Amino acid sequence: MIVHGLSRGVQADGSGNFPNPGPVSKLAAAARKVDLEEDRPDQAALLLNAFARLRHAHDAELCGRIFGFAQRTLPAWDAQALTVLCNALAGVKRRARIATQQEADGGNAAWKALSARCAEVLQGAAPQHFACLAHALARVGAPSESVDKFYNTMEALLVSRPRISEFLSAMDLALLANGLARHRRPALATATTVSLGASALPEAICQSTFPAKGIAPSTTVDNNSMCDKTSTNVCNDYQTNQLQHSETQAAMPTSASSGGLVGFETFETHTAMLELEPLTKWPFEEYMGRKLREFSSQGLVMSLHASVRLRRGGEPLFEALSQRLMLCHKELQAPGLALVFSAAAEASSLGHIGLPQALTLLRGLRRDLERLAPLLSPWQVAYVASALASTGALCRRKRAAAEQVGPSLWRSHKEAAAVLEALRSRAGATIADPNRRKWVCDLLEQGVEAHSEPLNSSTGTDDLLLAGVGQKQDKMGCFIVASLFDL
């Protein structure tokens, strides 16, 4: 409890000054020798969570010991203790979790047992436990099939007992949808990516096709290898630090198509191969519509991204969330901006929304892009580059077919050049590998160039932007009213 209190004090301080790692390591060494009480599993969970909050996130021995203890005493674990444990495991580094899995006999069997216990306690769990467990289990590095039991049980409960969803807060809804999306849409299999062409997949484009340093391009990596995220808090304050690298990465493109944008020439082929049915039966769009005004900027971003990934809500939900997001876009941070670009690009390329709607949203964020460009991490630069190239290729194709495209992202060539320079500078400063840096910079140049083509014509982009604004507001209002009565 001393370590738990120390971690709470550091988090409450808000200064970002964490204790010296030396004393924390000594505390961890003592914690490894502590006798854990089998009838008090919450103490073991709080212990691991406290060290994760103190950024002692590489201790494989401590994680392995507590994970093994949890396996031996699973029947004693309730929803609260499991929530704290899963959030702690999600907050440590990947190397600690790999060692944890090695410590537990059976590997996947251990995660299946934990998932089954989480599914059992859902029957009497509070709504916030649904949200915390769903979000955490998607980030613990467990194979997707090993946690199927939990997500299938949770989905069945949400569908059969609508009252549960009614008691979820706006942030709970965002966390639940985000966790479900990460489980239902894991990284693409390497074999599939290679067979279709590494960069031909909209998911490889929109999810950030960017491998971690030191990993072969054909290897799927865990999100923690790319994102230096802070540990997740317990149930009372889990809302902070949730916008993390949202997906594991797919393969990096190794060759360019001649005479066009890299890897964006086979959208129609792959779109025809994708299963476009919703990936969940839970109608979360109804509840998001009712609580639209309660979402923070974080919640809006997470909900927008999850709705696209799960293919639910369609254009009405996308428009409602986008309109609300534009009212608080100045609160966006770099991870959220990257997720919005990714969601808009994937939604437009798969026909989830129209291209004009996606471009209108991205145009509204162009100044935020310039503001946050110096703060983007490598995976965030890759998200933005992929999104610009994806939507740019779609714009060119629609312009060639004389179809409606929508507004240009930029007001002038000067603005486009400024954004390109800022993003290229950030890529050069954060991406060490020259091949990967060149790939990202090529995508940026091609995407910005494609979006700048309307500036060469006499068409007024501001007129294109303003066209249909009233119609979009009507759609948003109708969606909210319909959600209130669609019980």
C-alpha cells in the first residue's frame, strides 16, 4: 500500500516529475520477495499497477510473479481486482509482458483462463468495469483468439441487456468501442499483406504501415515497441492517457508503382475483397448519439476511430462526431490528430462516408496539423502521411472520373508547402532509418501534391467547403433525435 500511495501522489502532482528510478528499483526488488495473500488478490493487482504508474515498466520478474499468482488464485479475483490487474499489464512494456507469458505455463492457455474469468465476473460487474476490461485486454499483448471468450460474452451481454449501455458514461462508451475495435480488427496477417501487395491494402495504409526499428518489414509488432506510453490508471481515473497507438503495424511497402502514388492503385480490388458487414452487433451508435455533448475531445476521437474500424454508425454517426469534434479541435493532441486522419482516410476509401465529408473534416484540422507537426511521433507521422496519400489518390481518381470530390485541404500553395515542410522536418527528426524516412516523405509529398491540384484551377475551394453545411447540420440533428427514440 505504501507503493500504491506513492504512485497516487506522483500522478496527482501533475508535474511530470517521477521518482528517481534507483529507489523505485529497490522497492521493486523488495516487492518480488513479498508473500502475496491468496485471499487478497486486490493487493497483488494494486502492487503491479503502482509500479506501472511509477514507470517501472520493464520488470519481467515482477510481472511474471504476479501474473503467475493470478493464475493460481483466479477464482478469488473479482471484477475490480481483474480490472486493476489488466490495466497494469497493459501499462508495462512489451518485454515485461513477453516474459510474463513465458513465466505462465501454457502461454495462450494462461490468457484464455484469465479471459474466461473476466467473462465470468461480467455478470455482476459495474459498467465502468466493462469499459476498463475491454480497453485493457486489447492492449496486454495477448493473442486475439485467447481473449475471444471475454469479448464475445461482453458483446452478448450488451446486446441482450440494453440497460447496461444506458448506464455507460460517454468515456465508457468510447473505451468499450475502442477495445472492441482493437480486438476485432487486429493487425493483418503478413501472408495476406504480401499476397495482395504490401501497400495495396487500405488497412495497411490507414493503420500506419510503419514497422518498428529493428523489426523486419514482414514482422507484425506490438504497439508498445513504437509508442512510449505512460501506464494506465485504475478504474477511478482510467480516462487519462488513453489515446495511444491504436493498432499494431502491418508490413512496410517495399516497392513503388510506376507512374502513380505508392501503393494506392488497387483500392477497388481490395475493397471488393473486404467483408463490409459490421463487426459487432452492439448498436453503440445509438448510445453515442444520446451522449454526444458529454464526450471530451479524447472520447470523440476514440469513438470516431472505433466506429470506422467496426463499420457501424455509417455517415450519420461520422458526421455527428465530426461536427462535435470541430467545436473542441483546439484541445486535440498529436495522437488524437493522427487517429482522426486515419479514420477519415479509411472511412472514405471503404465507402463508409463520402469523400467530401472526409475532406471537410481534414480541412478543418489543417491548422491543428501545422500546430502539432513538431510534436508528432514516428507512428503519428506515418498515420498522417498514409492518410494524405490515401485520400489524395482517391481525389485524383474521382477527378479523372468527373465525380464530386469536395474541398481542397489547403487554401493556398503556400499553406500546402508549409504543412509539407513541417511534416518532412518532423519525419527527418524522428525516423532514424533512411529507407523508412524516405518512404514516409514520399507519401507526404505525393499526398500534399494530390490535394493541391484543385488550387491550380479556378474553382473556389471556399465555395466547395461551404456547400452543404446546412444539410450536414440537419443530418446531425436528425441523427440525435432518431437515436433518442430508437429504443
